[in-house]
Amino acid sequence: MTETNKEGLPKIYEPKQVEGKWYQYWTENNLFRADVNADGEPFSVVMPPPNVTGSLHLGHALDNTLQDILVRWKRMQGYNTLWVPGTDHAGIATQAKVEESLASEGQSKYDLGREKFLERVWDWKHQYGNRITSQLRYLGTSCDWSRERFTMDEGCSQAVQEVFVRLFEKGLIYRGNRIINWCPKCQTTISDIEVEHSEKGGHLWHIRYPVKDGDGEIVVATTRPETMLGDTAVAIHPDDERYKSLIGKKVILPILNREIPVVADEYVDPSFGTGVVKITPAHDPNDFEVGLRHHLPQISVMTKEAMMNEEAGPYSGMERYECRKQIVKDLESQGYLVKVDEHVHAVGHCYRCDTVVEPMVSPQWFVRMKPLAEPAMEVVKDGRMTFIPERFTKIYLGWLENIRDWCISRQLWWGHRIPVWYCQDCDYIYCGKEEGLPEVCPKCGAVHFEQDPDVLDTWFSSGLWPFSTMGWPNETAEVKKYYPTSVLVTGRDIIFFWVARMVFMGLEFMHEVPFREVFIHGLILDSQGRKMSKSLGNGVDPIEVIEQYGADTLRFMLVTGNTPGNDIRFHFERLEATRNFANKIWNASRFVLMNLEGFDPHESWGELTLADRWILSRYNRLIGDVNKALEAYDIGEGARAIYDFLWSEYCDWYIELVKPRLYGKDASVSDVVKSRQTAQKVLSHVLRGTMQLLHPFMPFLTEEIWQQLPHHGQSIMVSSWPGAQAEFMDDSVENEMGLLMEVIRAVRNIRAEMNVAPGKRAEIILVSSNEESRRLLAQGSAFVANLANASEVKIEGVTYGQPEGAVTAIVGDVTVYVPLKDLIDLTKEIDRLTKELRVTEEEIRRLGSKLNNPGFVAKAPADVVAKEREKEREALKKKAALEERLRGLTALG
Ligand SMILES: [Zn+2]
Ligand SMILES: [Zn+2]
């Protein structure tokens, strides 16, 4: 053990002074760096890469605090620990940022051209892209910065290319005309899960379609009449008796007068609307599928800007909603409109710009999902991968069961460009590395190749994150040692975007799950339970919180009261309370350090008192409790256990109990010096160990204190995690101490209730017929006297009637008597209480007459009435308590 640092702790805890210093110390000494060649069972985690455009929000703060707690805990337990940090290139977000700045210069990306534009984006990334990772450092994250990755760095890009080519060669990537979600404003495809649906009030228009050859008519209902211009059929349910005779016949599409067939398809819901639906394969995903089944043509009637095109006939050139108005008008004037109903339905919006997305048919690249989804479901069903909490398993499986092919092409410039080249003179396609591109087309001999202009969905590269960051496709030592990773910590909002994709990519390319456990946490809401958002202005900047309260306080506050998977509300009061906890630890540690003078850490334990044995027992139990909580990912429970121990047991009881020994004033011991030494040993041993247990939660504060205490080694973060020692755990000691604590509490309560001035000391009499209890009380009488502010503690086997003027309390088989006659002025106290009783009775009368007034009860809002009733109940309770005390006091007199 080294000597304690003589400087000691400053009087006031200043998080800023503590935090910057230690983060620098840890990084300078390479304490976060993983050594792939070192021994130790691996424990590895990849950080969900934040967007390179981002700045730290509370969600990141929570996510990374949870990861850091697990990583620091495992590292101290001796695992070979790797935590890989990095950022995501965030295709659309980053491109939009740079386009904005170009626009402010009066330029567009087309003025620059692709190559120059990408240079601008890289410049932007180099200049601003480190913001979020430097913010993560303030939080205290102990990730291995020497292994920091970026989804578009050389290695990750190589992995992306390799994966694309292999999937292409296996037939799992294909190019096809498919219905996709198109954002007319962003001018790009967006994936199904990037479409946000919201309920909108709209209309259901009922339109008459005449049957060809004058054979009557049918009525279809639609929410989007403008798309009828692209109708290529109407459909009915095959079992719908009403329309059976029409199957195979033709109807006339109003306005355009095109003949279209009536088809029968199970997809039609006979109970919705009229039971007949129009089929527009080019503008609706379900119709698209129906169209494929019935070999219907696809007619696109809109441009990429959501304007009507030449297929729209007379409406060509109109904006989509303008067209809707006009077409409804025309249908009405031509007698085709049957009726209009009000109708609420879900409308899809772009998650970035909130424009209504347009389903469109377009040539895109897809990943064939069925063969990849199967094994990704298997590993969860057979337990190779588990979700914490378990309920997310169902959500994950449900999504994969219903998955559609994944559209991976994006009409952007910033991202991984699709590694496919097209011969401009024939239909030859080359997929592979650019170096391998043939000079002449093997099919037609031409030399005109052009690369696909699109880039890949950002989630394509983040789906490879657990192995691309470890150097795959190269066979690196990291891949061998650290894959699969131990746990993924992430928010419930990206299970589909990210978690599922990592799973099937990992299984396909590594033949092994990417992580054994997925620990899902909730979202952080404001104090009223609303999502934090820019528009509500209710966001909290974690960096500001760190500035004001320190990272330790933010971290601890975020995890306390937090159970896996559930959302958390952010309250500033809780932040204040956590800061008080940090101050409490600081002050207690200062007290301990100031009282370690002359302490020799090499001395043996000496003779342990009941208090010593009690705190050692409680401390060793705490170790087990914290381990148990962390193993179950119940991080909040671990934090609570440490909080309670430190605050209520170590600070409020143990420190108070050992004070007389530290000051050399404990008359009950024979060897004052030895007793002091033992107290110092227990105090510092328990404090040091508790700082270790707390370290993963509050890394900075605990390092500062640990460094000042007698310790081994360079840093608390690489010290050995405390092990629980069974020989110190002692139920009977805890019970015995529990009895003394109860007695002290009882006396304190009586004094508080009777309004005894703190300076006045009272004699107390403890009576028990149980010999064992008396022995115990005798042993602890010095504690009791000290902590219950007693002038004398008398212990007796029997009482001969109640001592005169005493208040009593029962604790187990002990009766506590506190004679009060000399402590309070009885007459004065009776007067005071009588007055209070009158005021309370007056209040009860007032409330009673109000509540008995039918006018008030009928007219006042329900919550006001309820409040008044509650007040009445409280007042009645108070009245009873006051009467009880008055009776007691009168008896004393
Ligand atoms: Zn958009
Ligand atoms: Zn060719």
C-alpha cells in the first residue's frame, strides 16, 4: 500500500477540477486500451456509432453510461476488455448539412460535381466530425480510442464492398423494379422503417366505374383519387357473392376511358367500403403485389417531384394535390362521384423532412430478406442470443417474420457507392472491386462502363459494425479474440434499423451471432413524460448538465430508478439529489482521511467491535448484491444498493459509531490506541472497497478518493474488483446491531415528537426480560448514549411500574422509557399543543361546512372537491395525533 496523499481532499467538491484531470490521466496511461495478446477471458462491446453530424443528447449519455458501467465493471473483474468506439457517416444527414452550407454560398452540389462535392463533405467531417466523440470523453467513457472507427474509413468500406459482392454473387442482392417509399423533397428512397405514419383526417371518395358493354357498374372507394389515373384493374374478394359474376369482365376507367379487368384476390377486404378496390400497381405497395400476381401493367403517373406526368392525360404537369382537387371536381361534374365520406387514415411521412412520401415504382437494389431472416430468428428461438428484457424478443421476431426485401440503394452522393458497373452498349453488369473492372466488355467488346450512381443505405455499413470494426474481412487477432461481442447496449427505437441487421449480417458472414445478449434501454422523456424534441423545446443538453453538476452526477442520476427497457423521466430535482449524494461521499471521505493520521495499513485487524463486524458484514453483502444486479443488467438496482449502503449505513451510522474511538474517547475499551487503529482500518477498508463498487457508476469522484486512501496500483479503474468474503457475513451481528439501531431510532423519534431541544440530554431506561437482549444493550450502551443523546443509559430486567413522567416505545422485547419531566416544560408544551389542536378543529369545521354544502360539491371541479376532501382527512388525522400526545403529556404531569 502506498502512503495516503498528504494533500488531502479540498474542502468543497468541485466536479470540474476532478473530472478533466483523471480522464487525461487514464488516456495518457493507456488504461482504456485493449491488449489482444493479453490473457483473460474476453469481454467486448461495440458502441452504437452516433451520427458524425450529431452532438451528444441524453439518449447517447444514457446509452454510453450503461456501456461504460458494464465495461469498467468487467475490466476490474479481470476480463480482457475491449470497447470499440466510432461514428456513422449518416448519409442523408451529412449530405444535407453540406448542401445547406453550399446553398448559403449560392451553390448546389451540381455546380461542384460529385467528386468536388465529396471533398467538401470530407473536409466538413474532418472539421466538425469529432464533436460527438469529444463530448463522449466528458462523460467518462472508457472506450479504446486507439481503435476508433468510422463507417466510411478504409477498412469499413472494404468490408461493405466485400459483403455487397458476396451477397450479389449468392443471388441475395438483386436489382429490380419495386415499389419503394419516395420522398419528393429529399429526392431519395427511404426505407419502410424511416416512414413515419400519423393519423390524418381525409376523405373516402366513392367512384362509379361502368362495366363494359353497358352491364351496370361497380363502385370503388379510394382515399387517393389522383392515383386512379394509374389504375390497371379493379379487384374483389374471390368469395364475395355480390361481385362473383363480374370476375373476368372489364370496366371502364372514368375520365381516361381505359378498359381494365376485374380480378379476384384474397387481399381485398369485402367488409371495407364497397368491397371493390382499384388496383394501382405503380403507386401502392399492396396493389403492386396484387399486380405481380395478376400480371398487371404498372403505370406511373407521377414524376419524382410528385407532379403528374404525361400518363396522367389532362392532368399532366399538375402538382399531386392540385390534381386531386381537379379530378374530384371532374368526376362530380361527369356524374362518376357517388359520395364522399369523412375518413381517418394513416399517412406516411418522411422521417427527415415530414413530406408525405409517395410509393413509387423505381429500379433499385434490394437485399433478399427471407433467407437471411430465417437464421436471425433461429438464434433467438434457440437461445444463442437473448434480449434483456425478454419482451423485446417478440417484437424482434414479429418484425422479421413479416419482413419485406430491403431496399438498399439511396439517391445520394455521400456514402458507399454501389460497386456495380454497367456496360453502356449492352446489358452486361460487373459487380466487384474497381481494380477488377474489365477494360472491355466481355459480352460486346465495348469500353463504355459506368458505375451505378447510387450509394448504399447507411444501415448497410452499420449492420457490419461488430466485425468490420475488428478488421474483417482480414483475419485479424481482434476478430479471433473479441468476436462475437459480449453484449449490445442500445435503445428500443433501433431494434429494427440496426439490431436485426447486425444479426443477419453477422450470421451470414461470421457464422456466429454478433453479440450474445442485447440489453435494451428505454428513452429519456421530460418530467411530464413527453419525448424530448426541438419543436417542444424541452430538450436537456447533457454537456450543460455536466458543466453544472459534473459527469458523475449525470451518470448516476441517469441510471438510478431505471429498469431495463423502460422509459425514464428526467427531473432536475433528481439531479440535485444525486449531487447531494456526491457531496455526502466527498465529506465522509474527507472525514475519514482527516482521521487516518498515524494509521498503519499493514497492521492486523485487531479486535473488532460489534459496529466493525456489522459494517463489514453489510459491506460484504453489498458486494454480492451489486454483482447480482449488474449480472442481471439491473444497473439501477446496483446503484440503489450502493447509495443506500453509503448514505444510510456507512455515513449515518458507522462513522458516527466510531467517532469516540477515533478521538480516543471510548471509555469502554482497554486499549485506546489499538481500538483507534482498528477503527481506521475498517473505515478505510470499507470506504476503499465501496469506492471500487461505485467506480463504474461515478468514475471520477471514486478515482479521486481512492488515490487519497491507502491503495495498491496505478488507478482504481484497473484495481481488482472486491470479492465478497463469507467469513465477514454474519446474520447475528446484523440482528444485534439492528436492535441497537432500532432503540436509538425510537429515542430519537420520541425526542422529536416531544419537541425536545437538541442540546438537552435525557436519561433513558431500557427494560427487557430477555437476558440476551440485556447483554447486547449493555455492550452497545455507549453507542446508544452517544447517538441517542442520552445522559445515562440504564438497563433493567423488570420495571416496577412506569417511571414517572416517561414516554415509552417498544422495540422487540425491549421497552424504551424516556423520562421527559426535566427536558421539557410540561405546561408550556401542553399549551402549545392545545392551541394547535384548536386551529386544527377550526379547519375541520370549515372544511366540513364546505363539503356539506351541496352547491359547492355540485359546482366545483371534481379535482378541487377531491383536494378539499383530502385536506379534511389530513386534518382529522392530525387532530387524532395531537389528542393522543396531549393525553400522554397530561398523564406525565
Ligand atoms: Zn424527405
Ligand atoms: Zn457490353
